[in-house]
Amino acid sequence: MMNPDLDLALERVIRAPRAVVWGAWTDPSRFEKWWVPAPAVCRVDRLDVRPGGAFVTRLSEDGREFVPHIRLPSG
């Protein structure tokens, strides 16, 4: 449920087949390619797209040392 005091909702129209967009969000190897702007590199440690699922990513500026980036849900 949205909390209007805390939550932010974004909407975008992406002119691409739904299957391609879904794959970009749900396939770890595809997700890593677009999630952070170059030259940074993303590594997906966990990507569970089921309701209540979570994702964990790490970020690298040099492609060698990866540091925590996002862990959702928090807790």
C-alpha cells in the first residue's frame, strides 16, 4: 500500500515489447547491463521478482572491487 508521505511513484512509457522489458527487469544478466550508468558496473547477488521477493546488487567503479549497492526489501 502506498504511503503518500513517504512513497514515490514513477510511470514511464517504454516503446518495446512487454517481454523484452520484463526480461530486462527479471533476468540478472540483463538487469546488470542497464541498472547503473557506465562506467560503473553492477553485479546482481539476488533477484527474486515474486511478490514479497527481494533484490541485492553490488556496484563497482573499476570492475574489480564490488561494494553493497541496494538491498530490498530493507531489514
